[in-house]
Amino acid sequence: MTETPISRTIRRLFTGGSAIGLTILALPALAQEVAPKPVPRVEITGSNIRRSEAETASSVITVNRADIERSGKATVAELLQTLAVDNQGSVPTTFGNGFAAGASGISLRGLGAASTLVLLNGRRMAPYGLADDGQKQFTDLNVIPTDAVERVEVLKDGASAIYGSDAIAGVVNIILRRDFQGNTVRFSRGASDDWDGKRMNVAFTKGIGSLDTDRYNVLFSIEYKKFDEIWYRDRADRDWIGRNDLRRWGYSADQALGGTGAILPGTGTAGNAINGNVRNPADPTNYYNRGNLAGPGFTRTFPGAACSNFTSHPQGDPGGGCLIDASLQYNQIEPKQENLSFFLRGTMQLNPALQLYSEFNWYTSQTDTATTPSSVSASVGFPGGPVNNAVVQLGANHPDNPYFGTAARIRYLAADVGPRVSNIDSNFLRWLGGARGTNYGWDWDSSLLFSHNHVNNNQNGFLQRDVAFALLNPTPANIAAAAVNSPAYAALPLGTFWRIAENAGLNSPAVYAALSPTIGNRANTKIGQIDFKATREFGGIPYLAGNLGLALGTEFRHEMTELMPTTGTERGNVIGLGYSAYSGARNVFALYGEGLAPLPFNVEASAALRYDHFTDVGSSYTPKFGLKWTPVREFALRGTFARGFRAPSPAENGVGGLAAFSTAADPARCALGVTNACNPASVALITSPNPNLSPERSKSYTLGVIWDPLPRTSISVDYWKIKRKNEINQEQVDAAIAAGSVARDPGSVSGIPGDPGQITAVLTRYVNSAQSKVRGLDVDARYNHRLPDAWGNATFDVKYTHIFEWLRTEQDGTSREFAGTHGNCDVTNCTGTPADRVNMRFGWDRNNLRVSANVNYRGVLENRFFRGDPSGCAVTFANGADAPNGCELASFTTVDLVVRWKPQQRWEVFGSVQNLFDKIAPLDPLTYGAQAYNPLDYEGARGRYFTLGARYSF
């Protein structure tokens, strides 16, 4: 079978296709009339049947090494996360303070990283040890060695009938080189416009032996990457980027109490000040700053605690607090990361009918993250329930207590302890050994797989609750509790105080060793798998226009996951650090079959059926059907229907639990007139596993058209819809609050009658929600124009995804529409669900020079938790008006320029400018995945970025 224009259409590659593709399209018409050669039979992601045509009934995006280089992105993960089909729920490496710091994951269709299956050469990998949000396990894309990548195929519809669990939203299949000969050395260096965030990448790839002549091939690739951190404080000139204090843009300082140190008079509420805010014991509704020389009821004053001695940050808090911007000073735009990846593949052709192969991947990384110092009052949770740290006090005899003689509550940002730092070590390995051959007319492939990910996370700067309480208020009960659990505290002189703020220099190293020791946790995930599959064709079948393709297979795998709790969190003893731990193991057995039938009138029908049995959640049958009709060579219609499923992860149905943080308003206090309770604030969120969870189930539909209207022009349009039921989620935070599933601090009350006190924790569990329905449209168009007078070729490429609907329906029948809004905050770090995402490429190539301008667009977002939210805009200005103006977050567009030049056959020089016009990310005060900007707009926080490199082949 020969390649048609349609097969070239589907084969075309992201941002314009490969260099070979450009050359083919640039050939004169006479050359195209040469008798075509047979196209090799290949296996396309989403099917086990090898075929000579690249197009199937399913839509597939293909990205190769050249596309990654043309994009200017440093990693496969960065490129994939710019795709229009990626949406809410993806995990960027830049999110250094999340549960899954150090890793990167993709979320097709906005259905979450856990519903996007990532494969390596068509087989699974062990997921990253740290689950996103403590719940959703995903595959870390960072483990992929860039120079070993042959191509990445992204299947944009459900594929559980082929691959089993987790493929509800689609599949990302990373295909590494298999038969490479020669040597390649690549080096690149990058830096931002501010000369920070430096990146270095060094790679060496070697291949020896030809399968055709030597009957063997060995491929070796090693790659080293080092990314330096970027601090918010080094972007203080980029408007709101990294800021808690947004007063300059019309917001109130008290909207970020934990980061500014503001005081709200008459509410019993205050932020954690760098010099300490203390509550008047005689008036529980009011806090006063320690630097206030006229504080009501003060029995001692502290001139050295003057705010000006600690910060030059603009003041002006009406409540008299000492304002700083903690996130701007201590947080990072991206963490420091250093990694080394290694790939080795050996293939031996024993005879024409039998081939042996083996693969070994090893990846190690070190990620260092930093965030604000700990406060002394952040409430936490653990499986036993919430822990109220709002009651922390300076003891009656504490020498830094302005109400000396009476214990008084304290709100203090522990800058003397230093920032909270995490050092994350991740080690990933994967070994695959197998054989493939041909016997009795069947092409077969069988392998044995083992994959393991191990993560160690060591943390410093976190406060031990019992020690902090005892050092601030050494009552007999507090001393006894701390001495039992902390030998370091027990070794201190009885009644030792932790001196704060201006007197912190009086603390001994032993005090800090007891107060903030190194803590940590570890995680392990493992997969062991054995599989066998076989395919063949059957001819001479009546009513068929060609041979019937058939594939059969089976696999057995063992999955194990374990995350140990961070030291002290198992009893709620680490202030401000949530609890996350889980463990579970299961066996999975699967049988599957697939058929491909060419019917009369150029119709191709495909069908697949898979049976999976999980030892923890039972069995599942998942079918898939597809049709493709090609009435003429230049035009085709295609469509698919598939069922899918995702089995609950051990974090969801195993042993353990999650205590994290979310943002929520407090409607009960808001209705009483406590105005600060009307705005979202940080709350502890305690979620318990549910062993009775059912797997998520889905139905997906696609209908599309492929059209080559003119030479060197191709267009595809696909309508898609995914309906997922039994969706596994945490209960909605606001619904849990409305149901009264909260813990409150009755001591943090205002003077308003009936005030129940501030919410300290919300209690939820994992549940099977009713359903989510997502539907949208993909447009993929390309035009290649041969310029006159040997001026080369100009190429235009556009990929556009529009989401019509992202509707989630809860168990009680209430529905929430998230498309085009800032939701769903419970699962997306509040990155939102853009209704429109676009990738465009304008390219020009001539001889040995190639230039690309890549445009990435993210559409506007309503600044609401969901469309039509009766609570109104999610954030307001200080005057109560919707914020930003119109309650709408602006769209964001970046342009990247990439140039590649081959001065000689062996040498290639390349360079890029990311965010060419140095656009600043729009102001977004709601998201907690970044500070004052949307994590999707990371390029606009970092600023213009330059990369220069070279490749030498020999």
C-alpha cells in the first residue's frame, strides 16, 4: 500500500513536521510523479495492528526530536504542556511547592494527569512516587532523555480498550530510537533577560551496529541537565509577579493575611507579622503589633520591634500591622533542579524470524525548593482530625510578651528560623527484556518489564508544634508534651524560651535544633509486568475489500505504591505542613483483542475489546469502535466510540489519608458581617481514603474530517466528547462547609453576636461523584508554500482546541460548568479551565537555515469558581468591586523565536528566544499554584529567555 496525501496529513508533525516532511512538500510536481515506494508497516499508538497507512480512525499528534528543538523548549515535558490539548490538571516542574515537586505531568482534555496514560515504547512506567495533590498518581515526563527520543505520539481519544486503566483522556506514547548508528554530542546554555535561571544541557548519543548487515544494534544515550532557581524577589520589577501585597492594584492587604502581617480590628483575626502580632487578653477581638509603643494594655514595650527595623516594605495597614511581602521575598518562580538520564538499548536479530531486545532506563534528579518561613499558628490535620494551632500563645512570663504577666495569643512569621526548604531526590529505573518474531503467519512480541521510582524528601525550616508551644509558653503541660516526643527539647534547660523577632539572636543553636529539626519522608512505586501479543492478516474473507488484521494479547502486572508520612505529620505535629501517606498493592490480569477490516467503498472498520481484572476493584470490559471513510484521496471522514475506566489509586482507596490546604470563603461568618470571611482564605483540608470506591467509567466519542484541499495544504477538524461517571474526587470544599463538616477556632471571634469563629479545617473524603462531561473541537491546519527564486519554503501551522463544555455534576444533582472559568480549584491548583488554547508556527527554511516563530495563546478566564457562581466574582478589590475589572482574567500570548543553522554537514548551531516580546503574565490573585499569576502563564513570570547551543555528529 502506498502513502496518500491523507496519510501525510495525519503523519504531519507538531509545529510543522519533520525536515523530511518539509523536503517532500517542497519537491516539484514532476518529482511527485515518480513511482512511490511501499511504506513500511508501523504500529500507531492506539492500535496493536501494524499498518502501512499512518492515519487511523483516531486522531494522533506526532512530535519528533526536530519538533522539540524547533519549539525552543528544554524538555519533552515543557513542549507537551504547551500543546492546545493539554489543559487544567497538568503538573509543571515549576510548581516547586506542590505535593509532587520535582516532577512534570500532562493532562489531556483537562481531565487530570491521572487520566492521561503515559507509555514508553508502548509499555507502562512506574508512576512518580509523590502523587499530585496527595491523590493523583501520574508518570513523570522528566525521566525521558531528550536525545534518545525518536518521536512522541499523542492519542487524543480514549484507549482503555487497548491499554487498560488510566487512558480515559488519551495516551502519550514516547518512542525512543531503535536503530541508530553514529555519534552525536549536543550542548546548550540558556539564561533569562535578568541573567538568572541558567540552564545547561549536555547530551551524548552513540549507536553501533546495523540490524540489516551486522544483525545487531546497540544504542547508548546519556544526558545531563542543570536548571538554576529563579526567585520572585528578582522579578520585583515585573509588576504583580510574586506579590502577596497587591494594594498598588486596588486590592486590600488583608486578602493575604498569612503573607503580609495585616491586622483586622474587631474581628479577632491577624496575619503573621515578622515582628509579631499579639492579641489583647482583655479584648479578644483585637490584635496589636509588638512594635506599637502605645498598644492598649501593654505592660511592656519593645522599641527594637519597630517595623522599620525589619523591613522597608511600604506600610499603611489601617489595623496597625507590620506589612511585608513574604512570598516576594522567599518564594521561587522555579526551583533548582539537576538531573542525569541514561538510556541503553540492545537489539539482536538472531535470524530473520526472531529478534531479541533489551532496554534499560535510569534517571536521577535533585530538586531544591524554598518557600516562606513557617508561621506559628497555621492549623493542620492528620487522620485523627484537625489540629488547632490558632491557640498558640506567648506565655505569661515570656520576655517578649507585651502583655507580660498574662498569656497572649501570638501571630508570628518565623523569619529567624529561615525559609522552609525541601530537598527532593528522585531515582527512576526501568528494565525491559523481550523477543519478537514471526511464526505460523503471526507476528508476535513478548516482554518482561520492571520499573521502580524511589523518592526521598528531606525538609528544613518547619516548626515542631509541641516544641514551639513549649518554647513560647512553657507551662508544665506543654513542657511535658514536648519532652516526651523531642529528646532535643528535653536536653534544653527547663523552661527555655524561644526569643522572637528583634531578640532572636539570643537563641542558641540547640533551641533551633529542637524547634526545627530535619524531617522527611520517602516514597516507592513499582511495576512488574509480563505480556504477550500477536498479530496477523487473514485474506480471502468474503465482503472485505482486503485482508483482515487481527491482534490478540494478554498481560499480567503487579503494582505497588507506598508513601510514608513526613516525620511528625502522622500526629499533626508539624505546623503548616499537611499529612499525606498511602500504601497499596494489587495484581492486574488482562486479555484483549482487536480487528481491522477494510470494507467496500473505501471504508475501514476497527474494533477492540479488553478485559481487565484488578484484585482490589474487580473486573472491567472496555470496547472501542472506529470507522474511517476515504471517498477520494484528498478527503476522509473518521469517528470513534470507546469506553474507558480508571481504577482508584492506593492514595484514594488504600491505607492512609491526606491533610492539605485549599482556599474557601466562609459563608456563615460572611452572612454575619465578618467581611474578611467573604473572600477565599487558606483552610486545612482533611480527606480520608475510601475502600468502597468504584473505578471511574467513561464514554468517549469523536467525529472528524481530514481534507487536503490544495497541494501542500492540509486541514483536520475533530469534534470530541468525553463523559466520565463515578469520578473520584474529594468532596467539594464549599459543599462540605455548607454541610457543616468543619472545625472552627471559637477563640478567633469578632464582636459580632453569633460569630462561630474562623474555620481551621474542612473534613472530606474521596467519593465517586456523579459525572463530568467535557466536549470540544480540535482544528489542525497546515500550509506549505514554495517561495520563488530558490528562496526556500514558508510554512504555517495552527492547532486550536476549544472546550464547549466542562460540566461536573455532583451526587446531589447540582452541576457546575468550569469551561472558561477559574475552576475547578479542588483539583487544578486554581489554574482554571481555558476554553481556548492555540499553537501557531510560522516557519521559513532555505538550504541549511531554518527559522520558526511559535505563538502560544491561552484564552480569557472568568474569575469565578464556576460559571454562574451565585457567590459572584471569586475575588474583589478593596472597594468591593469585582476583580480584576469585569471579573475576567486577560488572555495571554507569547511568541518564541527559534533559529537553526548547519554551517557544515557535521555541525548544527541553534538558538532561541522564549517570550520574545517579554510579555508579563496577567494578574491572577486567586491561584495557589503560583503567586499573583496563573501557572499556565509561567513564561510571563520568568520573562524573556535566551538559549544557544550546538550539535556535532561524527
